[in-house]
Amino acid sequence: MSSPQPDTRNRILKAALELLEGNPHKETRMSDIAKRAGISRQAVYLHFTNRADLLIAATVYLDEITEVDAQLAQSRSAKTGPERLDAFIEAWGAHIPRIYGVAQALLAMKDTDEAAGLAWNNRMQAVRHGCAAAVAALERDHLLAADHSAKQATDILWTLLSVRNWEQLTGDCDWSQTDYIEQIKALARRVLLTAPPNG
Amino acid sequence: MSSPQPDTRNRILKAALELLEGNPHKETRMSDIAKRAGISRQAVYLHFTNRADLLIAATVYLDEITEVDAQLAQSRSAKTGPERLDAFIEAWGAHIPRIYGVAQALLAMKDTDEAAGLAWNNRMQAVRHGCAAAVAALERDHLLAADHSAKQATDILWTLLSVRNWEQLTGDCDWSQTDYIEQIKALARRVLLTAPPNG
DNA sequence: ATGTCAATTGACATGATGTCAAGTGCGTGC
DNA sequence: GCACGCACTTGACATCATGTCAATTGACAT
């Protein structure tokens, strides 16, 4: 563990994440990242072929160190459908602020860089699966509101939980993170459940 | 009215809108717009100082020719709160696909160009006012769900009606435009109204 | 004729990405 | 000790879009 050399790659990823989290709305350039990582701009290209490549790697790296998948999977342990729904919203909702910086950067490239778009869609499909699983749990408990098919319910939940919505609510609308979680949970129950949940 | 010269400006705007509507996800360059308008790239700068400037003007132009404000204002004529809510969602929901191309372009600049961001926020504030008015109408009729303050209800409705959500539902989720309108209306009623609306 | 004004052409600066070539410094194997 | 590979550096360069500037053209108006 005497750090031979290739932790540079990780240094770059960390630098990128720090910058992106620092000010998600400012364009973070390759040279900024390099500077922060303490290497030359060109050296970054020894580790990543692209800006997109780097950003994607950063997302993966972030997912790894925050263990999202584990967090999200944990919501599977909930007994009832509604509990599972809540657990999923809490897990994902708590994760959004952590990934927001990178997400923002990746989303900005989506239209110009195909690979970035695919990578982002991949991540979002994972979230969608979580939504679908929560909906399935509701359906199993015969608690899914009759006016939606499972697909529709999944679409709605998935859309509700989008990063952009989080951005708008916590940003433009000044909601706190806890407000966000609570409100979205209430909203989801209200929209997806067939009976009044707790009142 | 023998068209002295300055319909060029409008030609540019039309060209920009056509290109943006044609393929909203491809970057539309100044030279593309110029070519389509039948003038030189540099000539565009005789009419607009910026790409942002042009895009903003295009939004305004589009708003004018589609008469959104009139459409949205029309929802004021609805008698009951719920009718007003429906009318507003229909009007705005029908408008989104028309503005989607430009909106996309403007949103993409939001982070790099301050003026573009402001212009977009302005438009969105107008929508927000519509949301607030609909919520106020519900409140007046004592039909606003007790679990939300007027502000929260407005925030939710406004977020629900975002261009990004429309994009996700009609794009990624393959909803038809009519599905979109109907589902969102149902959703909004379910979330905002205090009593079951029609069943 | 003359002036104005829209538009044209061509050249150029800027700023970011990405590539390439030559060089430096360090550790390892022989 | 020496040579080699390897990560990295420096500097130059291509590309591409935006935006600017200067000189020119062509039409229309007085």
C-alpha cells in the first residue's frame, strides 16, 4: 500500500467531484480538475479519454463510495408496500443531493455527448427499477390506486423523483431537504395508494 | 408595408424556431440559423447581440405568435376552482410541446449565460403565477387539501407542470400528449383537492 | 450624385477540447 | 550501475463555435 502510482486516477475523480459539488452550476473545465488534482491538464487524458468519460467514471465512483445500490436495495426489506414506498423515497431522496453536482454536469452533456446520455439513462433506469419494485409491492398488497396501471404508476413515481424536480423544489421553491422527503412521500402515497394511508 | 428591410429579424427568428423545433436535442449553431434564414452568419449579429439574445427573442416571438398569455388568461374565466385547475393544465400542457425546442435550448444555456437563465426564469414565473391563481381559486372554494399551504400547493403544481416532466413523460415514458394532459389533470386533482372529485 | 443602411466577405481573437511529440524523473530488473 | 518502462510534464497544434472588426457592395432615397 505504499501508493505506487495509479491512485492518480482516484485523485482526479475526487477532484472532479469536489469541484462539481462545490458549484454545480459553473462549468467545470478539464483544466480546473487537473489543477485541483495537482497534475497537468494533459495528464488527465492519460486516465480518461474524454470529458464525458471522466464524468461518467466520476458518477460510478460516487455511486460506489456512497453505496447507493445497497441503500436502495435495503428498501426491499420493508414488509408492506407503503413502507417500501417510503423507504425507497427516503433512500433515493437522500441520495439526490449527493449526486446533484455530477448529475448536473452529466445532464448538461446529455444532448451533445451520446455516451454521457447513455450513462445517465442507465443510472436512471436503475432508479426506475426501484420505482417499479415499489409499485409492484403496492400491487401485491392490493393497495395500488385503481386509476393507474403498474406502468403508469411507475412512470409517475419515477418522474416525481427526478433530479430536476428535486432541484426545482429545493432550489427555486426553497424547500428544505426534510420537507422534500416528507412532501414527496405524502404525495406519492396520495397518488398511488387506493385508501387514505394514515388519517 | 412594402417590407423595407427589417423583416430579416423575423426571418432569423423563424429560422431559429424551425431548427430548434426540428431537432431539439441537436445543438443549433448560429451559422445553421443564418444559413436557414438565407443570410451570412455575421449578419445575424446585426440583429442580435448574442446567441442568448437571439434565443430569448425567439422565445418571446413564439409566445407572441402562439398567444400563450391569452390562452393561460382564458383559464381565469372558469367558474369553479377545479375547472380552473383543469383549464390551466390544459392550456399550459398544450403549450409545452410548442415551446419545447426553444425551451430546451434556453435551458441548456441557463448555466453558462446569465441572461438566458433570467429570461427562462421569467417565463417560468409567469407559469407559476398561473399555478398560484388556480390554487387560490381552490382555496376560495374551500377545496384545497388541508395538508398543504397555498405556497406548498403552488410549488407542487408548478413542479408537476415543468417542461422537464413533460419531456420525461412524453419522451422516456412514451405517453401521448393526451395521456399527459389527462393524467396530470387527474394527478393534480388528487393531490390538491380535499374531496374525491368525481367518483 | 450622394449618403445611408443592410448585408457581404474575409480576417481575427478567444476559449475549451483533444492530440501529438519530445523530454524528465523515478523505480525495477538485470 | 545501466537500461528500460512508465507516469507525468511542457509546449505546440488542430478544431470548432462564438463573437468582433474592417472594408466593400448594392439598393433605395433625396
